[in-house]
Amino acid sequence: MTSLTDIPREAEVRRLITAHADMPGGLMPLLHAIQDTCGFVPPDAVPLIAKGLNLSRAEVHGVITYYHHFRSTPPGRHVVHICRAEACRSCGSEALMQHAQAVTGCAEHTTRADGVVTLESAYCLGLCASAPSVQIDDRVHARMTPAKLDKLLQQLEVTK
């Protein structure tokens, strides 16, 4: 397990907590900021967040575990999100997810053992008219097919 002290940006996490401490409803923006900084929300940050926002550890942990977006472990070098919202689902995203699992050797919401890829579901990437959509790292791709996905993953050397 990666701890907060293993992260070179511990001071930045503490600064973010301070910056959000007096913000009404600051927990979600804080969690996003921490994940943007570290790539995940370290479990050791939960008590600091709870104390800084005057919440219980259970409240903070509950929000982190409720939303699929938040991770409590470091992601792979590449993160692949397959949209699973209604428009994408109706255009084949379920089959696309199964294909992605097969070609990456990575189960949904996990990081492959070699740390190269994390495969996650997303629930709307905003390209409903161009479904199904996929986000790989910070780039969104529309009208995705298994063949197009294979090509993108091969370029990143993600396929197993």
C-alpha cells in the first residue's frame, strides 16, 4: 500500500486541505484536487482530510469509495475509461469493455500487475451523439470500435 509519506507531494496535499478547509461543500473539490496532484487519494490522507474539514473518517472514506472516479491506489501509466452511460451502452460499450479487458489483460476497476494500464468505467464522457466513447489518459475518442481501440492501445504499448 502506498502511504502519504511515500508521495513526494505531501506538502501539496496538506496545502490543498488548508485551501479547502473553509469552503462549504469542499470535500469533493478537495478530493479532485488531491487526485489531480497525486493520481489517487492516498489512504493516509483520509484522517488529515477528515480533521481539516471537520468530518469523520467514515464520511471521507464513504465519498471516496462511493464514486468510481476516486482511486485509493496509484493508477497505471495509462488509464482507459470506457463510457458505460445509456447512449454508449446502446451503441456497444458493454462489448467494448469486454474487449478492452481481453486485450489489456486487466479487469474493470483494476490496474494490471505490471502497472502499465488501469481499466475503468466512466458514466458519461459527454460524447453521447458519437457513442460509444473512450477516454485514454486525457484524450477522449468517439465512435470507438474494438479495432480502433486495439490500434490506440498498441500505440501506447498497452496490449498484453
